Amino acid sequence: MEVSIDGITFPSRAFIVAIANSSQYGNNARIAPAASVCDQLLHVTLVKKVPVYRLDFVYNMFTGGLSNASSFCDMRAAKSIAIKTSKPVAFHVDGEPGGHHTEFEISLIPAALQVLVPTKALQKGTL
């Protein structure tokens, strides 16, 4: 697999590539503890295959303790990511299966989400 982060390309043999804009993966697992929805960055976590007996890795993932200090993780922040694989790989978006592909281009579009808020909620200060 070939990974490009902000135009810098390097080979990777990751078992899991997680791209996040927030820290939580689901079920309180924290795959990207430094990620924030406010920082306008994508956080990439490349995870090598972890031996079953490494319960410390699982513990760290559920307590927000994953970091680059782990020999199983490579964590980076980026504005854009491109991934190329030699064979189609399965992927999902926000937990939903997305199919199989060999090329992925991911980028963040700042301020793309627009939220409608009822005027009454703003007046009451409930937000």
C-alpha cells in the first residue's frame, strides 16, 4: 500500500487505516485521541496487526492512550490523504460498508456542514 499525506508519499503495511475528524471510533474506542472536529485536520492512524496477547493496546485504545509511542501505531494529521493499494480493499464510511477500491482520495472541506437551528432554541439559550 502507498499512502500520501499532504503530498508526501511513503509505503505502509498497515492492517487498519483509520481516518478521523474526531477522536472516537465508536463504542468509546479512541482511534485518534488528538483529533478534534474544530482543528480543520484529518487524523490518520495506521495500525499494524496487533498480537492477541497485547491487551495493553486494547486498553490504550479504550482509554484514549494510543500514541506514536506504540510500535503498532503511526498517527499523523493532514489536510489531504491519498491511498493506493495493489488489490481492491474493503472500506467503510462512518461504520457503513462502502465497497472495495484500490484508490482513495480524502480531504477535509472546512465549513461544509451547515446546521439549521430553530430561532426559539437560540432565544432560550438551550444550545
